[in-house]
Amino acid sequence: MKSRMARTKSRAARVRSPKGRMTGGDRPRVVVKFRDGVQLPYEDGAEKYVERLRVGPWSKLAAEFPGARLTRMFTALAPNKIRELVSRAVKLDETYRPPDFLTFFVVDAPEGVDLERLARALNEWRSVQTAYVDRPGPDPVVNPADDPRWPNQGYLDPAPDGIDAEYAWGFAGGDGAGQRVVDLEQGWTLDHEDLVDHGATLLHGTLLDSSRGHGTSVLGELCAVDNSIGCVGIAPNIDSVDVVSFHGSTRPDAIVAALDSLSFGEMLLLEAQVYVDGSLLGPIECYDADYEAIRLATALGIIVVEAGGNGTNNGSPPPLDMDTYTNGAGLHILFRDPSNPDFRDSGAIIVSAATSASPHTRRDYGPHGQRIDCYAWSQNIDTCSSSSGGATNLYTVGFGGTSGASPIITGAALLVQGMAEAALGYRFGPHQMRVLLSDPATGTPPAATETTHIGVMPNLRAIIDGSILNLAPDIYIRDHVGDTGDPHTGSISASPDIILLPDPVADPQATYGEGSGTENVSTLGSTAEEGQTNYIYVRVRNRGGSNAADVEATVHWAPVATLLTPDLWNPVGSVVIPNVPNGDILTVSDGIPWNSVPAEGHYCFVGLVGNAQDPAPGPAEMLDWDQFYRFIRENNNVTWRNFNVEHNESDPEAGDPAGYVGLKFLATGAPDRARAMQLEFVGKLPEGARLMLEAPRFLLQAAGERMPLPAAGRGKKVGPWLPLNPHGRKLMPAFPFPAKARIPLRLLVHIPENQRRNAYEVFVRQLYKRTEVGRVTWRLVPKQRRRRIIRKRRK
């Protein structure tokens, strides 16, 4: 993250101001949209043509409202340039139905004129499509490691607290590299010490000094430079950031001005709000001209993030409910529902305000409704600040409102776009980006107690790791042949990817890797020799979207048990695989030397694989049963391998029936408390074989089993024995295994002499809620094929 390179702007800084007029953009005004086809010259003072062209009775209007004057809504771009943008938008977006932008005018009138009455008078003209009072609201705000303020910027943290920008920084483009944004509001201190390196330019409008602190805080959240002062932005390495002001202009004009400098997939942040009903504040697209300007932007492929507005500052009256809001024409324009014919979709991502603390709830002034796409922090935001005098070294810990929430969502969009362009070679369009950021599957939902709809807060880790981007490595080690890394209900203890050998292999990749012919062989290397160093090789695959560097493979050994909880694990060693390429290519580690081989017996290996981007769980994490249960069933970074216990390597114990061999194992309990579990025994033995379980009497009684055979006696107390089906399954009833139970059990196996020329299998599974949580498998082979699994005990 700290490898930021200095970036230079590709074009000279320039300042644009409106052509022809300054209207004092903070005061209310009347906006009039004439019907498409009305031929009125697009110039200031166009009222002189109104009656001549039979557009309407201007003389009557002027007599009732002295001083009224028609001026252009859009002055930043020449009419031909606006037509060019519209033509391009129609080609890019086949659903786009543009209005005639050159029929939007502003009616300037002296102070004291009743603007509502003026708008009603205009709406009576047949040539007028709509006229309304535009009432601008105030700025929509309510009140890494060497960047000293970074520890306070919790909105950068992993979900559910923040958007996990810190995770995205580890991927190409995940710091905003290659991306561009334009911020629309009224004031900034662009030479702030934490912003000046970006060289931001005012492209349109005039700077409102009293809004400097607001705009500076927004840019600080968005792109504060990664240096040794202040804070760090969500997209600190963004290529280009500029600003447009609607002070001394209009918001729609400022939007259109920004479009001239933006390309497909670049960002426009709208930091403004308007009065939609008395003192109630809402998104600017409630007004027709703003809506049309935003829709033009999204038709051009520009990602627009729009503050939802701060409703009221104290929640009384209630904030804007977008599902019930109606505009001046009585239309439910914000109610996003298939049954609502009034809904109009600008394509913008609309943002609401939530608490900084998780689980997040809507702030009392936060808008809500189906039209809200995302929420984010709207309080306690640590970012840059400034004074009306333009101080360049100020910061705040109290920025908020939908003003504070919207840059967080814009920052998330910039990082997603940067990663998509770097890894996939393309950018997302407005619709794709909105769907991606608002997807409940990859976002943090609000608290369960939140009854209103405010969307989700994007979780960049989930987006990166998910199927759309799939940028992160997804390293896995198989539980069985055929395992593809997905959660499954099959065996979890027959991994073909842990290979034990008495001697090192000269070229492990050629011998056991992709193309070796051994990819799906599950019986590779299972022998340890006494008195020497043995070697363990680990095979891994990567089904993710990028190569995995420095993958660590760690192996533990454990006694043979049906449930291998971490307290049974004993470390063997680790090895680092420098690179595991993506594409699901089987990659083999160097050998892990194993010297401290335990005493004679039969054991199980536990393998864990991972790296910084796809970490393996640690043993400590899995001492909690719920975590352990989830990891063994769902986490593909963990596997088990039961090494085959071969026929009659264990001596019969005194009292065993003649011709039987004993296979010892442990049935274990959960690490935290008693839990009801079951044991299932499966025999795959030949005709005439016999299979019995030797178990403590309390276990058989607790499980409700009857014991038809008494214990045999040849001097040593053994048994009782429970006959099992040698050719099928035996599922014992569930009973509460005590916490950390270690119940010694033995299977007694008899195979007729005339059937001992072949290999056979027996296994036992431990089940929790009918799901396998552990298994031990024995493979019984003829004498001539036997190999010792673990060395003899040294004398």
C-alpha cells in the first residue's frame, strides 16, 4: 500500500466559469421545461421571442411578475456539444430516451416574487411540460499505518464495521489507480496538505468560501494522499480528481459541465440536496432538470453516486420515505417497484446514512425506501477539513451526514472499477456497478432491528473474492479425489494431497504435480521408516482469479480418532510454496522433513494451506465448536488424511478371539461442551468375514445398544464386543459425547484365510446433526503387499 508513485495530470489545469451570467446559485428559482419541439432560441433573454413565436403569453406573465426573465439552464457547454453528448448517450444506451436539453430555462425574478405562484402560472401554458421551484438545500452534512489518523478511520476496516478498503489495496487497481472522479458541490481547499498532490482543478462554477470545509472533508475521505501526515483516502492513488461547483450556476449545468471531462466507467459524486417538501431534504433528482442531467450521465456510462439528502436534522418531521414521496405533479417518482408506472430511474446510486457502530442502523434523518441502494457511515468520520479562509492543515473527527456516506460508496466504486480494469481489462457500467455494490450477497446488511430499507454497505472483500470479480487467490487442498474446493458432504479425511515418503523426491512437481498422471491417485506415499528423516509433500490448487504467492503449507499429526479437534494436533512442520498459479493447476511443495516420528501405531495428518490473501485457519480459531464445525465442512484450506492401517500389524490382545486383529482408535468429544453425536461403522469385507466393536460398557448402554456376546477371557479383561455388519453399515443411536472425551475403541476384524489375497476397507464416521465431522479409514492388504505405516518402537 505504501508504494504510491507520484502521478502527473494528463492535461493542464483549467478553470471554467459560466458563460454569460451569474445567478447566485444558492437562492430559490423557477425552472421551466418547455415541451420538446418548442422552437425557442437558446439564449439568455429568450423571453423576447416567446410571444413572437407563439410559445406563450409572456406580456401577461411579465405584468403579474415584473422583472421576470428567461435565462439558459445549461451554459457550461455550447448547444452543439450538448447535442453531441446526447447523440453519444443514445448509441451507448439503447434504453435512453433523451429530452431536448435546450428547452430547459431558468426564470430569474426579483426577490419578493412569489415563486410558487409563478411556477403555477407557467404550468398553465400548453407549451410548458413542467415548471417548478428549485430550492437548493445546504451542504448535506449534519454536524495506513504512517498516516497518524488512519487508526481512527474505521470505515476502511473489514466488514461489518467498514467496506474493507484495506483488503482491496492489496490488488492491482485496488487503490484507485487508473481511475477518475469529479466531485460536485460548492467549495474545497484543493491545496490542503493531504490533497495537494492530486492537483485537483475547479472545472466549472465559482468557489463558495463557506463550503471549503465540506468539500475538503469529502475529498479527504475519497482520496487523501497516502503519506506520513493526516489520514488516508479510500482511493489514495487515484489518477485524476477534479471538482465542479454549482455556486453561481445551477446543479444541472454543473453536472453537464462535468460530463465533458468524464469517460465511460468514470465517477461523478453529487454532494448536494434539495428541499422536496417544506423543510424536508432529499436527493437532487427529485427535480426534473437534475434528473435529466443525471440520466444523461448514466446513459453515457458514467457512474453517478448521489447523496440521498439529510431529511431533517432531528428526525422531526420524519425523514424522506422514498416509497411514499410524490412530486409536485402527484407522481411517485422514487418508488422503485414494478407495479409503479410513475417510477423514473436516473441510474444513479443513491446513498443513505447509518451509524458508525456495527450492527449499523439508519440515522434519524436518513432517507429510506426501495430507491436507496447503499448506506454507509454518517458520523464519526475522521478526514481532512478546512476553514472559510482556506487553511491547509486542518482535520476533523466529526464529519457525517449523507455527505459523509456518499464518498465511502464512491470510493468503493473506484476501487472495484480499478481492480476490474487491471485484472479483467474492462470497466463496469452504471447499472452493473449499482447492482454489484447493492447486492445483499456481497454487502453488509443493516442491523436486524432496522425496519426501513436502506440497502447494504459494500463489502469489498466479498466482492473481490466472489464470482463476479474473483480476483483473490482461492487456495485449496482436497479432502478426497473429486473435491473441487466447494463445501461438500463427502469424506473429509481421504486427502490425496498429503504424501508421506521415506526418501526425498528430486522433482516433486514432475513426480506428483499437474501432468504427472498421479493427480487423482489417493494411495500415494504412506510409509515412514524408522531411524531416519522422512518427508511429507503437500499438493495444492488455486481456483481463484490471481496467482497465490508465498503459500504456506503446515502439517500436524494426530492419533487415529473419529473427530480430530485441534487439541489433538501435534506440529510436524511447514513449507512455503513460492507461487501457486491460478487455473486450478496442481502444485507440489518441497518436502517437509519429519524426524520426531511418534511411537508405533497408526496416525492421521492434518494439513492447512494459505497465504496472506487466503489465510488458513489457525488451531486456536477452531477450539470453538461452531468455528470448528464450519471450517471442516466449508473451509477448503484444511484437510485430513488417515493413513492406512494395514492388516494384522497390531498384535492380538489377550482374550481376543482367534484369527481376529484389533484396529485401535479414539472417539472424541467437542472441545467446549457435551454434544450429541453418532458413530457409523461401514464394512467392505468379503464373504465369511467378521467385524466387531470393542467399546466401554457405558458407551454401548448410553447409545441404547444390547450386547449379545459376553467378554471373552484369556487373562485380560476385554470387551464388551458388539457385532457389526461386515458387508454394510451400522449407525449407532446418538448419545451425548462428553466435552473433550477420549473414548478408546477397537474394531476386531476377521478375514477368512482363502479371502486374504485381496485388499479390503473398513471405516468409521462420527456424525453431528447427521453430518460427518470425522472419519477413520483402514485398508487391509495381503501380507506380501504390507508396508509399515509408522516405524517400530526403538528398543
